[in-house]
Amino acid sequence: MYETLDADSRTDISRCSMPNPAEAIRAIRVDVRALMDTLAAVERDRALRWTGYGGSVGAVAALHRGEPCGFSLSSEGRWIEWTVRPYPVLDASRAGAPSNVRPDR
């Protein structure tokens, strides 16, 4: 989140890891929906199109292709931006891990 629309002063950064692309995009959709009451009409329309009318489907597809994606909007003079980047996860059970090491399930 940036304090102004100029995107020159970050005020909040948070990171999380999700188990799959659909869950990552679902988390953004939840965040965006929580902001609906603070959005101007134009931004609310953009948010509704992205969260409810298929815009986020393209984001899930991009993640499945290994491409980053994101969504941004302005709310009460702030610029809010979500960025999702896929990353490889090593599975120790397939990487020749010692027999005494078992992944949690």
C-alpha cells in the first residue's frame, strides 16, 4: 500500500505464501471485497469486474503458466497493489532426501 497515488511512499507491506494459484487469487479477492465500501464508483466497478466477473480467472491462468500477475486500485487517496509471483517448491520426498526425513502431511 502506498500513502499517495504517486506511489512514492509505501506505508504497508505484507507477504504470504499460498498452496496454489487459486488460493492466492482468492486471498486478493477477499482483500478487495473488504475495501468495497471505501472505493469510488469507478474503482468499485473495476474491483467488481475483477473479483466477481472473471477478471481474476486470467490471473489464476497466468500463475498456472508460471507468470506473475496482480491487481491494483486507489482507495481514499491511497494506491493499493497486490502482486503474485509463482515460485517452485521443492518436494523433499522426491529430491533424494534421506530415508529418515519425511515431509509433513
